[in-house]
Amino acid sequence: MEVERREDKAKSVNRQPSLAIGPEKRRMERKLQDAGVFCQPEISIQYQTIAKRSVVRGVESGGSNRDIGRYVTFCDARGDPVPWLQPIDSVATNGRHSVVIATAFISVDVFRMRNTYELLIARHQATDASGGRGRIESKVMFRGRQGYLPLALTGAEKDMAGQILPEFFNRAGERVEIPPAFVAAVKAAIHGANCVGCTHQHYVGPPKLLTDAMKVSPTVTEPNHGDLIGVEA
């Protein structure tokens, strides 16, 4: 019986896209932990017993010091901010800032090492399963490797944070463009990855109607031209 429960749990969640894997991921996480930056990019599946449906849960989180930063935020298929379920006020910095719940959303995950940036934009959608919790279907929509932004956004040019983007290139040296719908969300995540001692949200916000706090974003659609835009992993 215990084996069956473990197998059911394993089937309920697929492997999610990640900025890095293996030793690179462990080094990144260790550097961030040493710097006091606690970003939570993992997406979880939850089940609403009243609505009888599965939803995905994300945590807008992160921040930076002068040399290193990471930030994850969320938007819908149009690139608009996903309304939060609740904000999180904490005495700690560079940690959790708000919780979002939806049937589907886009995550925007940025890692910064000085002036070099990694970017992952991914779609996450909850699929229902008969008899309880479903699973998450995740798909990469853009991956940018080793993008470069020459400005010191934690220093003299910090007023430019949230206004400009790093440049990304593929292996052949050709520039790859971030999908236009997500530029605003990426700029916000770049800002968060340069926000020293971050204590606030950079993109998600309160629901438009307080009486509709559990309103979910529309189902995320496929990209118009291909499944993966940007640099190959």
C-alpha cells in the first residue's frame, strides 16, 4: 500500500524545467544560500476540495546582493500579472513575497551573477485526475543562456533596473528575442534579481476585485511558432 501511494504521488507531478541541472544547479543554490537569497522557483500542484479541481501554486520570491541575485514571478498568457492569493510580509529579506494560485500561469525565473543572466520562461498548467489531485504539465517557452547586461543595476545605474534587458544569443552567435508578450514580466524579474535586500513584490499584485480573490488566469495557449523559443539547453 505504501509503495502504491509513492507511485501515485510520483505520477501526479512531472519534472519541471529548471535554470540548471546537476552540479551546476547545486553550485547555484549554494551560492545563493550563502548570499542570503532564498528564491522558490518550484511550482506545486494543489487540490481545491470545494471547487473540486486541481490548481498550481507559485511563490513570487527572491532578491539579491551586489554580486548575485535570483527572482521568480508569474504572469498569464498575455503577459499580465497574475493576482496574488495573499502577500507575505516578513522580517527576512530576499525571500518570499506573495503566493499565487491559478489553473495555469507562466513563470519567469531570472538568475544573475554580476552582469551575466540566465532566464527561463515556462508554462505550467494543472490537469485534473479522477479521484483527487492531478498533475502539472510544464513546458519551456523561452530559455536564455549567459545573457549580458553591462550596467551595474545594484550600483550607479540602479535607476535603470526594470527598464532594460540583457542580450541573449544562440550557439551560432545570433541574437534571440524574448517573446514580446513577456517583456514586462522579464523586466520586473530582472529588477528583482538586482533588488538588494528585497522585501516586496515586483510584478504580481492584488486582485482587481477583493470579492474575487480566487479568480484564476485563463488557460495558457501554445506559442504561435514552435514550442521552444530561444537558446537550446
